[in-house]
Amino acid sequence: MSASGGIEIDKIIPYKPLLDEAIALATHKPDYTVVLQRSFVQADMQSGRDLDYQELLTAKPQACVPVHATDPLYILYTSGTTGKPKGVVRDNGGHAVALKYSMSAIYGLAPGETMFTGSDIGWAVGHSYIVYGPLLHGCTTILFEGKPVRTPDAGTFWRIAAEYGASVLFTAPTAIRAIKKEDPEGNWAKQYDLSRLRYLFLAGERCDPATYEWAAHTLGVPVIDHWWQTESGWPMLATLVGLTEMPPHAPGAPATQCRATMCRFWTRPATRCPLALPGWSQCACHCLPAACPRSGRMMSGSANLT
């Protein structure tokens, strides 16, 4: 699934050529693609393979397809900042359980409330807390195309949060630093009604004290700096505001009280890891007990996966 293109501040980025190139490089090619044609850039469609999103909306609805809890949901690669990128195969069942739990226990949201995750939908944060988490919990989610500044100004996040009545804002410290640089006095935030905003959650990198204090002072709400990564798919260290008010100054305790271990299972020709997907002979697995929802598997050597 793709769109014909996107907007990067003042630039139009065609997506379809990137999709076509990826399919050309892939060993396992999809039978079909679904493309949303956007008004500002039209994609060239390949007959018999590329399907128009708007045309599909007129098709007869089909029933949902049940899957096993251990069936793969998606493959997402780590950034590679700590070495060769690793492909994370996310499970359906454990991931859904973890996200549903986190929406109330960690983020303190109730069904019907609104979550604004100012992130890229292609990141783990976007997968988990723009798409799956809020929708599993019955919350409204906001999909934002743009930057925290220059789209059109440093008040963009506050305007969107006010317009849609967001109870929780989740973004990266870098975004807050960009806003602070453009608006050091926090004047843009004063122009909008943020009375429904209860928490600002930050992740993706360490939040420095100056950024933390500026955000807390400007918004007048607790700032929660929690920690997780692509490999986990949901917070590993967090302040559980949905369970009890806790000091927001640190990433917090483990999100679930469980023992997490990492094992590496090197196979012989006649064996394979019991947690590997069919067809895989070796993997590096996150081995978590049943009390802690396992939301993904990290495939060794998968940086070449196509």
C-alpha cells in the first residue's frame, strides 16, 4: 500500500517510483499494490498490478481474515545506528495485547479520547501509536503530514492538539527542541486552548533537562520521557500514569514486571530455532515469559531480506 506522493515542508516527494524500484529489487514480489492518488502528484499505474484506492472503496466489503497470534504482522528494520540494520518480525497477538494494555496503563487514555502522535507512520512509533494502539483501544488517532515547524509555523503541534482535543501528545525530543528554537518564549502555545491535554510523552532519544523544563513550563502538563525501541514495539521503561501518578523525571520502571532475556540460537543443518518463522534456519529471539507480551522476533542476517 502506498500513496502517489507526499509533502516534505515545501517539497513534493513522489512515492510511486520508490515503490516500483523496491518491487523490481525484491525476490518475493507482491501480486498487487494499492495506491492512493493524491491531487498534487499523479502516479503511473501498472495495469493488472496497481489498484486505485478510491476505486477499491466501491468494492463489496469482505469479512475479516482471522490469523494466529504468532503470525507475522509486519517486518520493520532498525535504524542501523548500532550496527547493521536488523529486521524485526512483529507478531500479531503479543503485540496487540501489549499495545492495548499500554494505552490505559502507560498513557492513561480511555476509549473515545484522542491521541496525537507527532511522528512518522513508517517508524515503530507510527506503527504502534498512530495506527494500532489507539485503534485497538477505541481512541481517535491523528495522522499528521508535516513538521513541528515551517508547516506553517512553530505552533503547528499546539494548533492540531487544540483543534482535535488531544488528551495525549507523543513525539520526540528533537521535535520539541525545534519548536523551542523557533519560539523560545513559548508564545505559540498561549494562542491555543490546550485544556484537554494531560500529558506530553517523549521517546526516541534522551530528553535533555533544558528541553524537558521548557516543555513542562510551556504546556503546564507532566512531561513523560519513556524508553523503547524498534525491537520491542512498545515501551520497556515508562511511568505508568494510567495506574498511579509517578514522578515524570525519568523513564520509569519496567513497563511490565517480567524478566526479559536475549538468546541467540545458532542452528545446525538439521535443526532450527523453535521461534523462527517457517523457512528460516536461524534467528536471534527476544525470549520473554508469558506474563510479558512478546511482540516481535528479530531475525539474524535479515538485513538482506527482500
